[in-house]
Amino acid sequence: MINIDKYDFFIFDCDGVILDSNKLKSNAFAKALPDEPLDLVAEFVEYHKENGGISRYEKFKYYFEKMKNQDAAELEIVNALNNFASIVSKELEECEFISGVLEFIVELTKKDKTLYVVSGSDQEELIKVFIKRGINHYFSEIYGSPDDKFANTDKVVQSIGLNKDGVFFGDSKSDYKVAKKHGLDFLFINGSSEWQDGKNIIDEQFTFKDFSSLRCL
């Protein structure tokens, strides 16, 4: 049993942790490259799944500059980013929440806990989605790209101060690395995770399908 109540602050990833949006994001990465070779796009989507939490800009940059060895690909990157944003913006407003997460967040706020979002998603887009869905007020800050998760978690830790216990709810390798770097406990929400190796790395006692079995003591 995890003693949730011992933590002073809580950091949530978004995709796969608050919103059940991992699959729609994976589909959007493929659809954002409509004129690219299908085999290369399929390989790129697998790269995305193994590198959840990295910003879309870095992923499309990787596709054009590393996978295609293309120089001066800024225009193609911008076009892909625009395609991606137009695909996901409405879907993020309508997709399901991860089971139990809203009840869990409300329970934490009733106990005056401090909550943050640290996501690889575009920050402005994410804030708009949270406002649209009526959940922005639960969080002290909502952080996303262009700053990466390491930088944004630094902001959280610095604002909280020393001698505070924190936990990071994540579903990806990058979430796990960020938590460990900052001395935070990591709870793996794996019900919608696309991080295949996670189940072999994270101990079962720190692994949860969703939030339905997590409660404050």
C-alpha cells in the first residue's frame, strides 16, 4: 500500500495519466506526415511510443534530420507541427479521462495538497484544453513544451523548496528519468502506457493501471 498522504506535492503527466490520449497522439503523429513513406512513418511512430514525454518539435526534428538525413528541414517541421496541432486540439477536448483521476485530484485538493502538471505537450495548447475541460483550477501550474520535462520539474522543485516530499505520476521512460533525477517517488500509471519496457523496470508495488485503487489515507 502506497501512503499517498505523506506527499507534500504531486506532479502529473498529462497523456496517459490525466487524459486517455496516448493512442490519439500516436495516430496524429502518423497523420501529420501524409506525404511521407509509410514504412518510415511507421518506424517514426514506434520511436514516438518509446520516447513519450519528449516534445513534438523534437520528435519531428528527429524524423526529418535523423531518420531522413534532411538538411534545412525547418519548413517541413513547421508544416508537420501545424498538421499535428490541428488534428489533436479538438480530440484532446473530447477524449476520456483516465479512470479515477478526477476523483483522486479532487480528493487531494480537499486536503490542500499542491498539484502540478508537467507534460511534453505544447504548454499553451494544454492550458487551453484544461480550461475547456474545467480542470485547470486544480493545478498550481501547468507546464509543457517548449521547455522539456527536466526544466519544468526544476521549476516545480524550486518553487516548492527543500525538505518537501513529492511524487511524479507518469507513464513513460522520460517521466521515470525526470522523477529519479529530482529525487521524487515515481508511480507508474500503465493502463494506457505505450512504454513497453516499463513493466520490467518499475516494481509492481509502484505500478497502477489507473487511479481507481489510489486513495489518500
